[in-house]
Amino acid sequence: APRTLCFFMPPPPQGRLPGLRVKYVFLVWLGVLAGSWLAYVHYSSYAELCRGHVCRVVICDQYRKGIISGSICQDLCNLQQVEWRTCLSSVPGQQVYSGLWQGKEVTIKCGLEESLSWKAGADVAPRRELVLFDKPTRGTSIKEFREMTLSFLKANLGDLPSLPALVGQVLLMADFNKDSRVSLAEARSLWALLQRNEFLLLLSLQGRGHAAPLLGHCGDLYRFLRGRHCERSADCTYGRDCRAPCDTLLRQCKGDLVQPNLAKVCELLRDYLLPGAPAGLRAELGRQLRTCTTVRGWAGRVEAHHSLVLSHLKTLLWKEISNTKYT
């Protein structure tokens, strides 16, 4: 008769079960602790970067007190017609949000100085008023405010021929209700905005196709259209030679330049320098300029590469100049 072999696994020793259970509980506890810590860090960073509620409370409080004014204050504070959406902030002192206003997708920016901590509570608004809206100190005429603005722009931008036109744009924004006068609240709001370099740049480039249109302001909070819609990078060309990459996920043009300014300058110089260059210099100069025109990427990220290309060009030209009889 065939024989059958049977194998029996002995039961695990009873003494091991408590040890395994303790290890399992410990690992679960460790996982919960790590998850809680990550959640806390994420929430803390979000709470620090995204303080749109503080922006709204402070701005509207100052608007109702008559400290500030602006073209969108009514919609923002009284009619509640401004929809704040995704937080885009990367710096605590500069609050950035996507939003919706009058059917348009907009970007909302509100400056919160680092000294104005969100933990400061009721003391935020008074200190913010002292910091930002301290000028002009009294009521002023349009002529006085024009001269004040022109002096400020000259000190910061230089004595440019375009400054009177820029001052005119500032006055148009200040007198948003078209009553042919600038109130103290209107003047203080525009003065606070002029302290922000990005706003000044946006205002300077209005109507030139290089910057998003400014739609309105309330105090130092301002709103402009979101970046240009795009399907590919070719859609993100501003003017003749200003090109930016397309974020195909968001369908929006990014702020970085595809071709930095150094490459553009070299491209322009090539047409002027090469035809009249000495025969012994022409080949090497052409090679250096071709290398320069192929530089890609944002200058801040490839600064070493840019510096190297520029250094080679300077060395080549200085060597040629130093060998002439005019040295």
C-alpha cells in the first residue's frame, strides 16, 4: 500500500506574538507621528504664505475709514464681487492669488510687509496705515501731486523724456471717479503703489504688448489680467524678440525669457561688427558672437555661463584694441 507522508508546521512560539505586536504598534505610531509632522509643516507654511483673508480685512477696514481709495474698492469690500481663488504666493510679504472679477480671470496682488505679522491681530491696520499710507501728509491739489510724482519718478528712473506721460497715467489711475480732482485717500493709495517696483514697471509698459493690462486697485492692492493663454511656446512672443516658454499644463505663458538679453545684444552686434571687422579678427569674432547668440535660459540660473561668454568677447576685443597704434 502506498505510504503518505504528512508534514506539520509547528505553531510559532507563544512568546514571539507580543514582541511582533509591539513592533507593529510602534511602526504605526511612528507613521502617525511623521504624518502629523508633515501636515503641520505644510499647514504652517501655507498659513504663512497664504494670508488673503488678512489682506481683505486690512484693505477694506482702511477703505471704510477713508484712508485709502481705488477703482475696485467698492466691488471688493461692499459688493463682494471679487472671487479669490488659488493662492500663488511664494513670499510672505507679497500675497498673490488667482481670481475672477467681472467675468475675467485675474491675478490679485496685495503687499503685506514682513513687520505686519498675521499674528498681530487688531494692531495690524493702524501700523500698516503708518507704514504705507503716510504720504501725502495733507490734502493736495492735482498740480502739487503731479510735481510730487514727477520728482519721485525722476529720482528713481532718471530724467527721461517719457516721464510726463507716465505721470499722466498715474493721475488717471488716481482720479478713477473722473471728478477732475485727487482726494487725499486717492493720492495716498497711488503713492503706496508707486513704491512697488513691479507695479511701476507694469504701469510703464501699459499698452505696449509686453505686460498684462492693469485693471484696477484699492489702496496698494492691485489686479491685472492673467498671463497670455498659449498652446505652445510660439504663442508667447511679445513684440519682435521677446519670447517666453509656455506652461502647457496651465496653458499660460511663463515669466522667464527663452532668449536672455545678452543673446539679443550679440545678435544685434553681429550685423554691425562683422562686416567692418579686421580680416584677422573676423573669423574668431564671428565664432564668439555665434556662441553668444545661442545662450538660452534665464540669466539668473545660468549666470556663470553668461559671464564666461561675455568675458571671452571682452578679452578678444581688448586684445585687438591693445595691439593697435592708438593704445
